[in-house]
Amino acid sequence: MGQLRMNTLIDSFGRRHKDLRVSLTDKCSLRCIYCMPENFSGWQKSDHLLNTNELMSVISAAVSVGIKEIRLTGGEPLLRPDIVDIVSRISALPNAPKLSLTTNGLRLAELARPLKDAGLERINVSLDTLDRDNFKKLTHRDRIDDVFAGLKSARDAGLMPIKINVVLLRGINHKEAPALLKWAMNEGFSMRFIEQMPLDAGGIWDRTTMVTAKETMTSLLPHFELFPVPDRGSSPAEEFYINGTLETVGIIASVTQPFCGACDRLRLTSDGQLRSCLFSLEEMDLRKVLRNPNFTSGEIEDEIAARLYKTIAGKLSGHGINDPTFVQPRRPMSAIGG
Ligand code: SAM
Ligand code: SF4
């Protein structure tokens, strides 16, 4: 490593970036309708996927320039055969970042304990419904029992706090918010309702029918007393204390109340492209650097650090979903990493 590095990633709007979302694969075991059509076939080429060593080069370069948190995601990150090794190698880094993972939960029953032992701190599990038929409608798979079994194993393994991500869709699960929150409180999980975003491969997003954060609040308020938690920081979720307890529920209003002003996130796709935003139309190619046969490993890390600075320098002030000129990115959510 030759170059002097600044230990901060500050963009031209003064936002300090500390969080890197790392997509490990674009493949998935479910077909959530707001994410991927049932017959989706636009997969990345398998030889474009970063291998374990390549991923680790990017992550250690990112940590060296100020990344403090890594979230592993996908596609479905637990489909990666090397997932436990990845977690263990990130946890063993000098200045190891905080490490979490977002999963659909299907493989958690077998993997929760090995992941915890390898150093994973906590997880987010996506579960949009408690109803088997609705689960089938939403995911095109009859696997709700695997999610419940995975959640139990994760709790037993101590992967806490467990956050449950919910996307509400009108006409399917939009009436389930109060039941989901009651269930989560009983189970000791923390619930987050996320507005559906225009990032699906099937192009089904429709502003006029999406369930807004305001509607979700309206459906919760007859059942729960909700008090805003002060000091949201850079969290995308607006948090509320429930019924005077310290338990909280989060509402992520990505579309109707964007929180771009406090964004501290960067994203790495599983084929090695760096993105400054979910909605970026531009990417920085890191795979090309990682596979350059003329570079030493030190030169690779230096060039990746340089590309991290460059990506941050070009980051826009906001995602622009609400601008009339908004264009949905070519990559769907499953290929970016949510
Ligand atoms: N497969 C894993 C899972 O589902 O948790 C990780 C990847 S998934 C893309 C990450 C999160 O993005 C999930 O909580 C999912 O519900 C959310 N998501 C996917 N498509 C979305 C969309 N169009 N709008 C809002 N959230 C979405
Ligand atoms: Fe798969 Fe997650 Fe997308 Fe659902 S949201 S299809 S589980 S990547």
C-alpha cells in the first residue's frame, strides 16, 4: 500500500459515509412480487461474481477509508456457499466493522449458529405476512414455515436484535400491519415497515397505489400508542416507542419522505460495481481493478480506495424519485442489494 489515505468518505454535501451494503449474489430462493417477476431470467454471469478474496480486498480497502459498518445482502446472501467464511474473514479484519445481514430467512435454521460463531452481530429478516396464502401470493413459494424456523434459530443463537422488514402491498397484505406488529412484540422482534420503491424488475411499482408510510401509521394508531424516538441520526427508519415501552417500530418512508440528507451509505453489487445510491444510474467498476493482472495486491487496494473517493465525490444530493425526470435504474433491487 503506497498511497496516503484519508480515513473519511465525505461527499460534496458534507455527508460522511460509514456504511457499505455488500450484495453477495443476485440469485434468490423467493420471487417477491415487488422485487422479481416469477419467471425472472436476467441473472448476472456467474464469472462476474466476486469471489471471497476479491470481496475481502474491496471490504478491507473500504474499511481503510472510513467504512465502519458492513451489511451483507443480495439477492439472498445465505445462498452463497462461502457465507460463513465471508463473515468470519470480515470479523477478523483489523478495525473490524460492525457486521449485519439482511435475509429472507429460508436458510437461517441451519446457518444462524455458524454465522453467530463466525462473528455476525445481528440480522434483518424480511417477512411481509403471517398468512400462508398471502406468503405464497407475495413470494410465489410455499415456504413461510422455513422463515419461522429460521427466526427461531436466529433468536436461539443470539443474533439479536432481530429486525423484521415488511413491505405492504395494497390488496394483499396492506391490512396486516397491526397483526404483524403485535406478533413481532410477542416474539421479541423489532418491526420496520418499508415503502415500496420503484426498483422491481417487473416494473409493477405504481405511485398511485403504493401503501404510504402515512397510511401505515394510520392503520397502527387505533391499536398502539406511538411516540417518536428523538435523534434519528442517519437511520432510514423513523422510529416510534410503542405503548410507553422501550420497544420500537420503524417506518421507512423512502418515497414520500426521503431521508437522503442524512445518507451515509454506499453499495457494492455482487459483480463488483460500486454505487453511491440505490437509484444511481452510474456505477464504478471495481471488478476490472480486482482482475487487472498488472496490479499487485497493494496497488489493487490503492486503486479501489481511489475509486471509493471518486464515487463519493460524484454522489448526488438525493434519489430524485419525486422529480418529473426520474428514471428507474436498469438494475433491479435484487441485483443492487437492498
Ligand atoms: N433477500 C434478502 C431479503 O429479502 O431480505 C435480502 C435482499 S432484499 C432486496 C432486501 C430488502 O429489500 C428486503 O427487506 C425487501 O423486502 C426489500 N425490497 C425488495 N424490493 C423492494 C422494493 N421494490 N421496495 C422496497 N423494498 C424492497
Ligand atoms: Fe429475494 Fe429478497 Fe428480492 Fe424477495 S426481496 S425476491 S427474498 S431478494
